[in-house]
Amino acid sequence: MSRARQQLVAQVGTELGELLSDARAVINRAAMAFAMDLPGLRPAAFHVARHLSSNGPARPTELAAALDVDKGALSRLISDLEHAGLVTKGPHPDDGRAIAVALTHAGERRVARVLADKGAELTQRLTRFDDGELVTLAGLLRRLNER
């Protein structure tokens, strides 16, 4: 790899690092907003609720694997969410012997509100790009995300 190419790759790495850092801050603010005004609810519960919102009811073991969370910590988060009225536990739709965790209507509304606020921040950042630049950016990100 040429020296010029190495410098370009390093520059892309720096910009991606900044982007990921900013994204992490946005997600942390969303998690804080999700837990705000609900005593005892930890911000980490947002990730459980967001996963359920995107993927539907899930077994606790599926949630733990998807979120890379310890089963004990996940159990506490689910308990907190249940106490706040944001999730319910019941029979899994595919296997009645297993337990599934699902968002309640209140949980769905809370996740939707937080995600809308999070999306507004992204929309604001993208206003400086014209449609052609957004098409190019989306295509480049898609290529970067290919495995």
C-alpha cells in the first residue's frame, strides 16, 4: 500500500472514530431520555426496549445474546422494565413452554418518542447535504458495511 493510500486510510479511520464517538453520545442521550422520570429504571434498559421494538417479542436468552449482556444483568433490566409497565412476560409465540418478553403499548410509545428525537438529530446533521450527496453517502456506507 502506498504512503498516500495509508494516509487516506488513516484519515478515514479518524473520521469514522469521530462518527462512532458522536453516535455513542447520541445513543447515550437517548438511553438517558428513555429512563428519565422513571425511578429505578437504568438507561441500559433502553437497549432492551429498542431491540424488542425492532425485533418483536424475544426469549431472555435471545436478548442476552443479541445485546451481549450478562443474563443476570438482563434479568434485572427486564424486571425494571416490567415494574415500570414497559414490558410484559408471557408464553413465547413459537414455544408456549418458553417465556417471551414483549413491549407494552406504553413501552412502544416511549421507544418511539426517544427514537424520533434521536432521528431528529440525524436529520439535522444531514441538512447540509444535497440529495446527490446523500445518495453517494448512503452507497459508500453500504459498501463499507459489506462483509
